[in-house]
Amino acid sequence: MAKPPRDRRRLISRRVIIGSVGAGAAAVSLYRLGPIGILGKVAELAPEEWIPGGKPDPLMEAHGLVGAALPRLDGPCKVRGAAAFAAEVAIDDMTYAAFAFSTVAKGRLATLDTSAAEQSPGVILVMTHRNAPRMRPGAAGDLPLMQDDRIHWNGQPIAVVLAETQEQADHASSLIQATYDVEPAVTRFDAAKQRKRHVLYFGEPLQNTIGDPEAALVAAPFKVDQSYRTPFHNHNAMEPHAATVAWRGDALIVHDSTQSVRQSANAFTRAFDLKAEQISIRSPFVGGGFGAK
């Protein structure tokens, strides 16, 4: 992250959004559409900021490619190590960030001592809920980071350290001491299902409707009823979760590890009350976009 002037130094906290789209009442038509048609139907229902024009990539409708030898456009760059991922972007006068995480699943921060981290060599700033920029309520999802002393999950970021090197930031983050007022946490799926709550996805309310899949299968002109078993797999992304962020005047440049640059830009503009022309999300290469990535 490039250093802005000391009188206006700011940090944008990166957020990860995980969501799902529930099947609607049109279960019969979706069964007949197939996977590509389903994506197209969902795209038509999605807000404009999710997919420009409300239409998916036209290449998704291309046929005749199964079994064809198609070279990846980014393949040569990746195999040669020439593809620059988000954490590899070089910026002059850059600072480096490291998080400190909660060690309980639910509760409140009783104490948060950052004094040792603040005095550690190379540290420029230690940010917590006490001095973090305020996000617009509801614009950053239902669990925005470092906006108050609440703990919602084990491993939740409770502080971020900015330092002159990554090693200095990592060391300083290990010096942060926290204690908690622990509250009972819901850790079983069946118990969580009994506690319904309003959830936002990219700032939009989810609409989940349960249809009748069995009736849809009966009405479908073609049916496949089979069981398939696959072994366990572990995904190892080429690129970790990372972002390189820099202010250029009043413009925010974000090199992000994302497949969804438009959605990320929309999240920044909503959370920090920025204009669309102020934010630029750049992600020419994605080192894995699946599972935990």
C-alpha cells in the first residue's frame, strides 16, 4: 500500500463476501434450461451492479468446444512466472499490512492492547475499531470489519498493522493482546437454521423461495437419475488472498485477487461513500477462483 500524506493517511479494509442464490419458484423451467441456461436466468434477475447489462459473458453460450485444444490466453505468462498477481504489484514507498485475529467465536472485546505493536520497529499505524474509517451502515454487508467491539466468528480481524516491511508488520501483529467477554456461539448447522435473520448479499436482500424439485423432475422431458462418487480433493490456489491498494490523489487504485471487479468496485463505493469514478479495481490474472478462494 502506498503511503498517502500523513495528514490524510487512510486504510481501506478488505472484505470477503460469501453468499448463495436460492432457487426460485421457476424450478421446472430451470431444470429444462441446463447449467448455462440457469446462469443466464439468474443473470437476468441480478441487480445491474452485479453484471453489466444484466447479461452473462456471451462465450458461455458457445458450443462445440468440448474436447477441442484451446490454449489459455494467460497460460504462457503463468507458466513462466510472468503473471503479476495482486500481492506482487510494486508501488514506490509502499507499506505492508498484517492482521490480528480473534480467538473466540462470539462475544465482545473486553480489552485490546496495541501499545507494544505501536512501539515496534517500522510500525506506521495500528488500526482497530477505535480508529478505523466508518463504513456506511449496511453497505459493507451485515458483518462489517472493525466497526465496533463485537466478535462474530473465530478468526475475525480485530486489528491491522501497517509497517515498512511485511516482516515488521507480521511481528507487530503478534504483539497485540486481547481479552474477551465470551458469549455462547451457535456452531451446529441444525441450530443455526432455527435462527432466521435478514442477510444482505452485495448490499441486496436475498430472496430464497423453495420450489418443488420432485414435481419438476416428473414434468421434465428428459431425466438423469444417477449417483456419482468422487474422492476428496484439496484445492491449492496459485495466489493467496491479497490486495495492493494506493491512493492517487482522490482516486483509489485496488489490485485485488478477485474475479468480480465490478462487484468489488460497487462494494468500495457503497462502504466508503466514494464516487464510481474514484475507484479502479484491477485483476488481470486470477490465481485460482474456487472454494476458499
